[in-house]
Amino acid sequence: MKKFILYNDYATKNIKDYKDNFGDYLHTTINEYDTLLECLKIANIFTRDVYKKSLYNILSSKNNDNQSLIINAYSFGYLVFKDKFFIDNNPHLILDSAILIAKILNIKNIDILIRSYYNKETLINAIVEAEDLYKIESEISINIYDENNFRENINIYFIERQKYVLDLETVIQFGYFAHMGLENFSKYGNENNKGTCLISFSGDIPNVNLHEFQFGSSFNEIIKASGYISYNNDIKCVFTNGFLNAPTTLESLSSKSLSYDEINIGNGGICFIAENRCMLRVVMKIIQFAKSISCTNCMPCNYGFNLCEYYLNKIILGKSNSNDYKNLVNAVEMIIKGSSCVYIYNIAKCIIETIKMFEYEFIYALEKKITLYSFINK
């Protein structure tokens, strides 16, 4: 993995090593928030999720209702595994940045949401060290929750209705920016977007891993880093933003650059699909993932995805009739029209665009009662 600014050899050990590398926690050294925010406006940092919100706009808004700051390390993105990496490698930078953000917003409570299988001890130890040194517990309460002990069901519906929610990569990127200053931070990225983005490669490629790229990098360079050329595989399509964007071809993607203006890279998930992989089963995986992260309370989430799964199963198993393809499309379109969550809306749009792009595979399965390709890539 290339090392620009998101990865650091010294960030994981203890608070002494962190201070030797970064200095004191930001809230002890930065008192003039207006100057910092003006520099942040120039840095043009956006959240690394489907919502693509300006971090400057979030932090410059006035908080008068004493809400909690939620650090979302729950990894909603499909096939995106960077949150666990950040917690293992940057616990003090996460806390350092989160505390400064809470101070700017005048928030007294920070809730960090993680998966139960993460190494919680890494964060707990970092919090204990920070509280011992800076005595922050009298000013800000920092809590760690997973799906087993949080006060609410952790799902998309809940997350989208909280005022202050930030993904882990955005928090860390802000921490680097605040420590480095605008001039040094601006050495990474391009004129419009400063900093870097951590890309999570998955799918039919050899280099399934995390890779860091500066904004402005060409996707041709990013595609080469995936190693697909040496894999001797033709790539049928590429999904970006963890299945929240419509699929695209390798040729179309390679003509773009890593920029908020050209593509919403969001959570950084990029999945490569080989030519001989069955797209019906890929769509099924996306539908099942959507079900797993939805609230299941509203009709689009609860009824819609079950309906999609029902019709698609019939087609895959060769038990479909001539109406099932149309019924499948109608079910997805119903979710798009009725969804109350931006995330669910985008994943449903991805599903419908995938179905339309590979309609020939669905028609083949309807007519032949067998899928054109197997699920396993050979």
C-alpha cells in the first residue's frame, strides 16, 4: 500500500509515540476555530460516503441542541473493509480529530459505532491514555458501541436521521489536515480537492487490498494498481462506491480521474467483475446486502427487497415465467420511488442500472431456464 498521509507507522503504538510523531492533541493547541475553518474551506474536504457533504459546511454550522457526534465506523459499505484498518492503525488520530470536531461544534458526547468483531481494545486503550493525559472526561464523554449494546438499532434509517455523523476516513483526513496545516496538506491532491482517498479493491482481481491515492490520480493508474492485467481476466464491469453507483466499463472508468467532480467515489469501494461471472447472482448479492443493512420497517425495505429476491430466485432457478423479469424491474423501481433513505435509493438505482446493462443475461435465463454464466469464476 502506498503511504501518503492516511497510513503512518507510528500511529498505533501508544500516546507517547503519537505525540512524538504528531504532537499534542489538537484541542490543546488550536483555539482559533474561525481561521482553521477558513483553511478547511480551501482544502475542500468532503465526507467519504454516499452523501458527499462539505466538511466545512458541517463544522461551520452552529450546534444549539447539544446532540451527540456519531463517528460511524460501522462499515455499511459492501466489500469495504477500511474502518477496521483505521481503528487498528490510527486510534489516537481518530480520537484526536473527533475531540477537536466536538469542540468546534460545542458537543459534549462522542459515540463511536463499530462492528462487534473489531478489536475494541485498541480504541479503549487509546481513550484511557488520552483521558489520563488530557483529563478530557470532564469535558467530553467518549463511548464505544457495537450492534449488541447501542441504544438504537444501527441501520441506515437511524444514521441518516442524526444531525452530526461522520465516517472514519473523513475524521482521520481532517486530523491530518489540522496537524499539517493547509500548505502542507495541499501538497497532496489537486487544485480542487486536497488530500487522499483510500480505495478498497475487491472482486476478480489479484490485489484485493487497500490502496491510497491522491486526489487527481487517473483511474487508469488506479486500475493498474488492482493488478487485473496480470490476472488474465477480461473485466465485464466495475462497481464503484461500494455498489452505490451504476456499473461502468473499464474503458469508461479509465478515462476519469479521482475527483468529486468526475465521480462520487464515496466510501472508496471498487469491485471488478470478470466477464464470465453471472450478473444475476451478482445482483442477488447486492439485494441481499441491501436487506441486511436496511431498517426493514418501511415498505421499500421490508417488502421491496424480499420481492426482488423472490423474482430473481425464480429466474436463477429456471422456474420463471415471462412476467418475472418485468415484475423484478417493477419491484426495484418501487423501492426507488418509495425509499426514504438516500443510501437505499442509491443502492436500488445501482440494482436497476445493473439489470438494464446486462438485460441479455436475464433474457437468456428466462428463455433457456439456465443462467448464461455460473456463479463461480473459472
